[in-house]
Amino acid sequence: GESVGLHLPTLSVQEGDNSIINCAYSNSASDYFIWYKQESGKGPQFIIDIRSNMDKRQGQRVTVLLNKTVKHLSLQIAATQPGDSAVYFCAEVYGKLTFGQGTILTVHP
Amino acid sequence: NAGVTQTPKFRILKIGQSMTLQCTQDMNHNYMYWYRQDPGMGLKLIYYSVGAGITDKGEVPNGYNVSRSTTEDFPLRLELAAPSQTSVYFCASSQGLRTDEQYFGPGTRLTVT
């Protein structure tokens, strides 16, 4: 699905809290999913990926959960820091990479 | 390594003008990509290349052209600029088709008025 426009979902958290960013994907045949972080004025940066035959994958301070039944992906960030403030995009891959809507994460000190 | 570099960083075009957005990577990657990002949206693939001399259309190729004469360079050409092409353009590269290996440039902000 595509973004509805300029009003991205936003998430505001306090430093040290855990953050959960959600994403609904559109193609049940997608076999690979990626989370990107995009800071203001920069290109997207890879965070973590997960294959469709997995339901959970952990990285450093981040965990991605995949629920194929409801076509839902989430990114959990532990002990969120001000440097985590950015727009987070999920992307699904079925032959090509398709980006989701994006969520603005703001971390308050 | 400089990674993926793009020039210019900013550009304002009048309707009907043409320009070339430059992209260079020094990682000897086979695959290169051009995306556009509209405000509040994710990235949409314009064109991609799997190696020198080979290019293919992405999701939104209309109004653009590309060439890949060398491994390092992948310029994007706008022939007749239109306001709908106002966007931020990102170039990316990867060694393989595994998309987790894509490295993005800093972007070119283009305004067509």
C-alpha cells in the first residue's frame, strides 16, 4: 500500500523507553522484508532484514517481528536514544523492493 | 571509500529544461539504482542496472533515461522537466541483488517550476 500523503504516522517516546514501529505490507507472496532508517537530509540506511520463513530476528538493540497471517511487520527498538530519531520505512521484496509509508520517530531526552 | 556520491545536491529547473543527475560509486558494485522520494512517501524505483551496458525500467520510468557505460557511473537524465518530477532523487548500489546490501547516496533535491 502507498502512503496517504504528507501526514506520516508519528511516534514520540522518552529516551530509554522501548519503541515499537508497525508496518502493514501488501503482498502475501513477498519473501523478504527490510527496515530502513532515514535521517533528515540523508538517504535510507539499512537496519535489519527478515526472510518470510522466519517470524523473529534480533539485531543490536533492534528486533523485527513478522506476522504473515495478518501481513504485519514490526520493529522494536530497545532503550531508544535521541540518535534514533528519524523516519523508519519498512520495505517488502517480491522481485523488486517496495517501500511502505514510513513512521516518524521522535525521541525526547 | 567515498561510497555513493551524487551531484548536484540541489537544483531548480524550469518546465521543459533538461538535466543530468550524476551518480558514482567506488565500491565496484555491479548493481545500481535510481529512486525518487516524494514528501512523506517511501522510495520508488525509477531505473536500475545490473552491470555496465545493461539497464532496465523500474516502477516509475516515464520521463527519465539512464545509461551505464562504466561500472562506476549511472547518470539519470531528465529530458523535458515537469513539475511532477519535483522530488528528492537517490542513487544506490549493491554488489548483488540482495537488497540488504544497497548503499544509498545523499540525494539530489530537484524542484521544477
